Amino acid sequence: MVSTENDSRHVGTIWVFDLDQHIPVIKPLIDVSFSRVGIESIKEWADLMDVNNATDILKRFENGRRCYVAQVEDKLAAYGWVSFEEEFVGELSLHLKLLPGEAYIWDCTTLPAFRRNHLYSALLTYILAELSTDHLHRVWIGADMDNVASQQGIARAGFQHVADLVLARVLTLRQVWVQGRPDVPESLVNEARRAFLNNREKVWLDAQTSATSG
């Protein structure tokens, strides 16, 4: 038996917001407008987004994803995407699967010229308010462990830090699991495992980080 505990490292954070809670009011430090936009608006911003090309953006809309943006004087300042069924999660190649009534916020960015103005947390609360009108009840979001600014913005928006994603090397493979945060009910941690690991205790990753059964 190969022990993974000594070689493990925390690589990501998992957060949740239940929409029966009060949604905080975040006031950005600059004048900004928020909106949900479609493919026609996105075309002019494709080169500003961390997406391969406009075709990839079109596929996102065709698959039911939504895009929400913050604009400052008609300039794109921040954006975030929302999925409702399943989504590919980052470099770990996890396939998050959502239940009816859940949403997942992902691929959020504040452009460099507009950072440090609380736009990220304000955009998140705008998205939460929008989703609350769609009879949804829970919203998930994640952040890299080393992205402290993103985690601060998520916390400011009222999300609860539920668990961390932990990665360990086992010979030539890698293993990822969900580790609950202190004082978080195990039932909620299990919900995170259900969403991010499809109810599995651990997921095996090969050398190319693609998920395998386990």
C-alpha cells in the first residue's frame, strides 16, 4: 500500500451559496453596470476573454451556458460564465455534474485595468440575484488554492468555503479528493463530493490529468 498523505497538496477550493440566504449588497469602487449578454455582444469581446476563439464561445451558448458582464463606460471590465447541468473543471479534468436547481459559476475574470474595485464580488452578487429569480436553490463556485484575491472576492459575495480539492501522487498516477473544511457539516461536504467527484471518495488521474474511474 502506497501512502498518499505525505505527498498531498491542496490545489483548489470549493464554495457554495444557498439562494434562500440573504444576498449581500456589494458596492463597487467605480461606476459600473451589470448585465447578462448574448452571443452578439460577446463577439466584440472575444479577444479579451480567455477563450480560444469565437467558435468556442458560440458552443458555450449553444450548450445552455450564460455569460454575465460588468461594463465601465461601455468597456468590458469583468465577466463570468454560468452552467446548469455539467461542466469541465479546470486543469484537474474533473467533470462537475449538477442536480436540477443548481448552477456553477466559472471562468470569471476582471480585466487588469479594472481590478481592486470589488467588481468580481459585485458581479457574483448580481449573478446570484439573477439566478434567484429562476427558481434555483444552490450555486457552486471554485478557485485555485493560490488565488487569494479570487477567494477574497468569493467570500465577500457571501459564499461559504465548504471544502478543498486535494491532489496527491501515487507512483505514476495522481489522485484527487474533496476534504471538508472545519465546522462544515459532513452532509454539505458530501454534496460537494457528489457534484465534483460524482459521489466518489477519490478520482484517479493519469499523467495527462484526464479523470479515470475509481
